[in-house]
Amino acid sequence: MNIQPTVSSPEANPETGWFPISIRLSGARVLLVGGGEIAVNKGRLLLDHGARIDILAEDLHPVVQGWIDEGRAYHVGGRADDTALRSYLPGCRLVYAATDNRDINRRVASLADELNIPVCAVDDPQPSSFITPAQVRRGMVRVAVSTGGAAPVLARRLREQIETLLPDGTGRLAAYMQSRRALVSGRYPAVQDRKRIWESFLDGPGAEAARAGDESRSDVFLGALLDADRKPGEVWLVGAGPGDPDLLTLKALHLMQNADSVLYDNLLSPALLDMVRRDAELVFVGKQRNRHALPQEEINREMVRRAQAGERVLRLKGGDPFIFGRGGEEIEALVEAGVSFRLVPGISAANGCAAYSGIPLTHRDCAQACLFVTGHAKADGVLDLPWDDMADRRQTVVIYMGISTLPQLAAGLLAKGLPIDWPVAIVERGTQPTQRVLTGTLSSIAQQAAEAQVKSPALVIVGQVVRHRVISP
Ligand code: SAH
């Protein structure tokens, strides 16, 4: 194994410089420098994974001595000086510098690095070329949590949380699936088909039986799946919310992790796309005013084509699919083509922006209703809106897609008799880390938005509720 030393050092990109891999240790030689408490911890882990440990240490903890006496580890030398290290490093798959002396650990790290041998200086990520993640184990299933050495305590906390999530029988389930792999690939040589079988298996009662150790019952369910005809494709029309991934519904998340392909909008934040299954095909079909990536009819055709080819197509939309999301048109096209579909609502921009900016949408004192309108102008530039309804003072008006037409919108409302100091807020990139909130009045807001260079996506909230804005102390 050859790991380039520091071509792209962790320091160069502290967030992404640590690449998690699973390395085979069974039968491999690992050099453990140090023989005290720290070495005991690491040594245990290494022995658990079948490594052949060479120990370089002067003083040996009784546990370490025990391993040596039992022939599970070899005491190759005492002092970890350069000469000793140079003779024991070559041929090691990994090195742990696990003494309680940081200088010695760093010297070990630097010599190992010269030889391109992956080295971990315990509790000292800086000179290390690998670090040991916290692990959750269920048989052959391993979930590793790493914070890139930034916050080991956090990693351990997360591990505890994951511990509670992974059922006990997960290891048995993995072992069962491994033992039936050849059978399934024999019947279904195409990768896509195999995946589908296994996913249906995991969603069904067969998986529960395997967790419980009842393999013959699992076989019944797996057999039924193998004999069934190829499942037809399907379209899932899913609202992904306004941007914060924590606002996804559990159902949306589940479908995002099971889709074969994902047709997504430009409203989708990268943080959301990150949660889609890695090997799903991502297809950008986003629309932006005057910059159509794909016309609506083509999006419809693409969904139908893929579903008819057997894919589970996820049509992922910003916010809620049925609020200014053309969800209606898309399902009409699916119905026409006889493609089955599922619909999952999402948190719309109005809800997300209201909550994350502290502006209620209704209020007992001043807003008994809430109106959602689009500020999107028709091709001829005309805003075709229910102006009289919008000028009602006892309500909140939420305007989607209203940034480019903001001057016309404000002028229109003033012309209908709303006062010049009538409150308005703009929430730009609501619920996202870069959210901005601007507050002003009907007479000032267009100018403010221009000065602040507000860009889409942004939501305009008009009404007295803006005065009731609350920010957490
Ligand atoms: N279906 C979506 C709306 C699509 S229309 C929903 O339910 O939210 C696109 C408009 O939604 C944008 O022009 C903007 O006005 C609004 N929008 C969407 N996401 C937003 C966000 N994170 N912050 C502010 N406005 C947003």
C-alpha cells in the first residue's frame, strides 16, 4: 500500500483532507511504538482486527507483557531511537506512535512519513498521516466517525448516538446478505437489478428475520423477490424544504437514499444534495427566470422516460412541490403516461423564512389571513395579480419570486392605498447559513434591496407582522 505523504496535506484543507478508508489488518505487521496505557488501548484495537503487532518500548505494561507472553505480539526492541526505527519501520502496514512523549511520537511520525508508511501519532493529528476514527461495530458492519482530529470528544458523542440507532442484529443481517450475494448475482447479473432486489429485501420482512438470525425465513422472502418480475419504475415528487437539511422530512430523506436518479432544481442547496445516495445519478433540470436549463415539457418527458425504463426517479424540488413548484403539471404528465408516483410535501419557503427570521405569518392583533402570491411577471412584463385582495390590511402577503419585480410590486400596493410606512421584510436564502433579513417599508424596500444587492432566492413578506419580528435573546 502506498499513501503519498503530504501532497495535499491535511492543513491545506482541514475539512476534507482526511479520507476515510477501511484497511485490511488481518495478518499485517503493525509497529506499535510505546508500551504503556496508550499503547494498550491501540494494541487492543489492533489485535481485535487481527494485526501482527511489533512493539518497540522500554517499559511494558502488564497487559502488553501478557500479549507478548501469549505470542500475540512481539517485543522487537527497547529504545525508539532512529536506528531501531529505521530497522523496524520498513514493511509495516501501519505505525502507531503511542508513547507518552510527544517529541518521540513526532520523530516516529517523521521517519515513517519519509518511508511513506501511514503513521498515527496518538492524540496529535498534525504530524499524523492517518487518524483512528471512533467506531460503531456490528459484526462486519463498521460505522466510523471522524472529525479529522478536530474534536475527538464530539466524535465519541456521535458514536454513542449511532450506537443507539443501529439494531443489534445489523451484523447478522450483513453476514446473511454476504452469504446470499452469489445467489442473487447469479440470477440477476445487472448491477441495477441486484441493487433493486437488495433494497426491496431491506425494506421488507426478510431483513428483520435476518437480524433475528432466522435465515430460512429470510430465504423465503428473498426467494419471492428473486422470482418476481422486474419492478416497474416510479417517480417520487418530493419537497426538500428551503435549504437547511434538518428541515427535510424523514420520508424525503428515505427516498433520497433510495433513488436511482435525482432530477433537481437550482433551488436545491449543495448541503441537501449531499444527502442523496452517492451512486444515484444527479440530473440538473433547474429553472431560473429567463435561464431555463430544460423546458418543463422536457423535464416531464425525462421523468417518464426514466420511470418507464425501471428507474426510481426522485424529482426533488425546493420547498413544497405544490407551492409555485409546478408539481401539479408534473403529476398530470405522469398520470397521462401511466407512470405511478408518490408525493411528499416539503416545508415551503414561507414557513422556513418566517421561522428562521422570527416573523410570524399570522398574528391575532393584525393578521387574520396569509396570502401567497408570485411576483413572477408574464412574458410581456405585466404582473397579473389580485391587487385588491393584496391591499387588504388585516393579512400578511408573502411574495415568492418577487425580487426582480419588487419596484412594481411596492408601487402597485401603494397605488392600492397601503401607507408608505407599511412594513416589508425580505428574507434572502432563508434557513441557509448565509440567510440575510432586510426590513423596511413599502416606500423604502426596493431601494434597500437594490443597495444590498439581494438576489434570488428571496422571499418578500408584507404586513404588520414584520413589526412583531422576534429574535431570540
Ligand atoms: N416550491 C417552492 C417555491 C418555488 S418558487 C417553495 O415551496 O418554497 C421559487 C421562489 O421561492 C424563490 O424565488 C423565492 O421567492 C422562494 N424561495 C425558495 N427558497 C427560498 C429560500 N431559501 N429563501 C428565500 N426564498 C426562497
